[in-house]
Amino acid sequence: MSSLQALLVSTGAVTLAEIGDKTQLLALLLAARYRRPWPIAWGILVATLVNHALSAWLGAEIARWLSPALLRWLVAGSFLAVALWTLKPDALDEDRTALPARGAFIATTVAFFLAEIGDKTQVATVLMAARYEPLWQVIAGTTLGMLIANLPVVWLGHRFADRLPLRLARTLAALAFLLLALWVAWHGVG
């Protein structure tokens, strides 16, 4: 079980953090505009893999540069900040709704990659890569979490999103990040 810890923690944390996130709204917008779920699903996968691989690499590099004590408190504090950030509902920025008219796959790939820059799940990916090894499990887990949270929105559309208890989901995600912060503060990063 401990050999899959990075994969399981990364999947669970990102799945919870994505509920109600702007990327779910983006998935809904893309599904409504293009009505082609498979190219949208592939676009989400490609964009997330690239974005989260770069983020995980950055997290691993940060972990190498910092002393274990400093890294411990930075990661714990960052998880606490992400927990608080998770409580804030997201909304699509007006600028992000103007999608290129080149096709569902390209539009999804570009839009999801850009939407993830600086997003809480990208920050969480950096943090988990600084905390967990092997790195491929963090990348696979955060990508899987994005897919678990976003693909149902693509296929089930507006009806699914209207029935989702977003406040409860954000609260559970915040609690998960708070627990991660406490775990790292108590046990350290290594």
C-alpha cells in the first residue's frame, strides 16, 4: 500500500480540489460548444499531463534546493494555504471563455493548459512532487484526479453540474489539504 501512496494521495487531493473549480466550468463550456466528448477528454488528458509533469518536475527541483527543515514548513504552510484557497469558489474569467474555433481537441488542450497555470491543482502538484516519490506516481495521480473530476462533466453536462454539492466538495477538499499540512508539519517531508 505504501508503494502507491504518492499515486493515491495525489489522485484524491486533486479530485477533491477540482470539484467546482474553473476547469469543471471550462469542461462544461467546451462540451456545450463542441458536443464532442472524446476530443475534449483527450485534450484534457494531454493538457494535464504536460502541465502537471512540468509542475511535478519543479516541485522535485525545489525539494532538492531547500534544507529538509525549511522544505517541511514551506510544504506544510503551502498545503494550509491551498486548503484555504480551496474554500473559495472559482468562476471562469471572461477572458477564458473566448475559445479558438479550431476544433474540440486543440481548443480543449490549449484552454485547459492555460487554465491550470497558477491554479490550486497546479500548486498542489508542485507541493506533492516536493513531498512524495516516485514522481511518475504524482503526475499520474494528479492527472487521474483531473480526469475523475472533469470527465463526468463533459459527458453528463449541465444536469450533473447543477446537482453537485459544490460547497460540501470544497469543504472536503480543504479538509484534505489541511490534513496534508498537519501530516507534513508533524512527520516532515522525507
